[in-house]
Amino acid sequence: MTMKNLSIYLLSAAILLPISALADSDKDESWHGKGRGHGHDRREYKEEYWEGNCKVERKFKKDGEYKEKRKCKEPRHGYYAPAPVYVPAPPPVVVEPGITIHGTMRVP
């Protein structure tokens, strides 16, 4: 290796090492992160979301209990089904025994 190539490698390593050390800044030494979403560090927090036309607020405590509030609004655009319509049943079809020829002659 020439001295020029060695200096380029050392310079690039000096630049890249501090940048790569900052890349995983939210990881701790155990590689489990800072406790986001993990059960080992319980803390109080609040979540809000919509479920249909209801706004749901949950407040979680450290001991695992939570309190839930729901505030519901009437639907803005409601769909109203049309009223049922009564349709009478058709009269029953009566089939007489025997054979009818051209609608004029009946053979029993």
C-alpha cells in the first residue's frame, strides 16, 4: 500500500466511525432500545383514537390499570333504509289432473 492510499483509508475511517456510532442512538447496551413498548419499564401514558363515530381516550397507570372515556357523536351522513313495502303473494297455481290437448280437450 502506498502512503496516499493509506491516508485515504484512515481519513474515511475517521469520518465514518463517529457517524456510525450515532446511527443507533436509541439503542442501549443490551440492544433492547430505550423501553418503547417494552413491559420492563412501566410508566403512565395516554392514548386517543377513533372507533367508528366515538373518540376513545385511555389513561394507563403504572400498575397496569387504565381508565377509558368514550365521547360519541351522531353520524354525519346517516343512511336510512326505505320503509318495507308489502307485496301480496301471487295466487296459487292449480294444476288439474289429466292431459289438456290444445286447451280444448281434456283426457283424464
